[in-house]
Amino acid sequence: MKFTFKSHHDFLIAIDSDGCVFDTMEVKQHGHFHPLIMKQWGLESLRHEVVTMADHVNLHSQLRGSNRFVALHRTFELLLTTKAYAASGIELDWVEPLGEWVKSEANLHHETLKVAAEKDPRLQSVLEWSVAVNKDIADNMGAVPSFAGVGEAMKLMREKADLVVVSLSPHHALQSEWGGAGLAPLVDGIAGFDVGGKPYQLELAMAQAQVPPERVILIGDAPGDLKAARACGISFYPTLPGKEAESWAQFMAVDFELFLAGRYREEREPTHIQNFENLLSEEPPTGL
């Protein structure tokens, strides 16, 4: 899928969507991802264990906001270590090949998974699950409002910078969410799962804007966002999980002007990143 926009400014601000602009992280996990995991692999008897591990991976760990296939593999990697799974008699033969695929495949999306599933049919159920998730979200997820202050912030930012959305959600879902919240007219372009990974999305956006890395910042809520920013040599501003509105207010009160002045990365970014990383745990739940 192509991603193009017309640049109007000398600065570029890339913005993540789920968990950063919209409070959709738990909504999507609990309302769509989790139920379809249970349905796809018949895991109702392990609901507590699945939800506990999935919430840890997707909301509270260093994999927060990561590609769905990476998160799915890690969730089940942890599930397979639980006493409840060992006693269940359930066999999940796709976990190992999924792990091999996510480690070896550079572009983790449906088209490459289809190719992998043709070679290893055990992956077909993962593809079916992912397609079902997209359809369920498109058909059944209602509008989710943006965090307080986001719209006002974007109206001010777009006066001095190009604004683009970079996300691992499908493009059609992003169009629906941003359009439904009235925010789509405030951004110059929207890139989703269909375009590629976030580093690639950022590279495309920077090429379109024709700005150097020191004039680009990514606002996000996940370690993957920080990693993508570092891969592209740009600044990163984290919205803290549970303190999203406060994070946006702080960015507009102090950090936006420092970014424009070229002072943010040295003066403010290290402290923000440290506070962000302190909120996320690498230790999985125990006792299951």
C-alpha cells in the first residue's frame, strides 16, 4: 500500500494511534483479541491464564504495542509454561513454527503469513485468527474517543509541523477511528499495518517531508515506538500508560517548543524515557 502526503512545514511529528491517541488498547484486547483466541483454539478452560498472560504481554511488558504475531507468540510461550496448560491436555502445535516465523520474517503481515502457511499448514489457524480479529473490530467495535487534549494539541502542532499517523493497526481501522473522532483532517497522512513496520513507515514519512532526523519526533506509548525512533535516528516522546492526558498536556506545555528549538532530545528526552521504561515490567505473572 502506498503512503504519500504533501509536506507544508520544516518539522515532522509522527504519532502512534492505539494507546497514544485513543484508549483502545484494553478495548481491543478484551473485546476482540482475547475472545477470538478462545474461539479459534478452544481455550475457554484456560481463559484466566490466557487473559492474564495476554494482558501482561500486550499492556504491561516491553512488548506493549508490538506486532500482533510477536505478541501472540510470546503470550502462548508463557501460557505453555503454566500448570493449567500442562494439565489441560490441549495441544497447540502452531506455537513453535509461529516463533520461528516471527524471528525470521522481516515483514510480519497477512501476505507473508499466507506464504508461510502454505509451507507449514500449522500456521493456517494463526492466519484465520488474525483475519477474524480484523473483521470483528471492523464490524463490532464502536467509536472510541481520543484522550483529553489530543485534538487541541494537534491543532496547535499542525501550525508548525507536518503530522502523520504511524501504527500497526490496519489502514481501514485507522481511517475509521481517526475519522470517527474528527481527527483525520488534522493529520497529513495515515500509515498502518498494510504499509509495513514502523521504521519503514517513518522512513517513508521522512522522505515525503524531506526533513533531517533532528527535525522529526515520534509520539508513542510502546517500547516498539522507541525502538523505531532510534532505528531512524529521531527523537521520541512517550505518553505514559495510565497518564495519557497528562502526557499530552506536558508535551504542549514544555516539550513541543523545545523540540522546535532543537533542545528536546538533550534536555528532556532521557528523563521521559526513563520514567516510561520504569512503568513496564519484564517479569511475567507467576503462580499459574
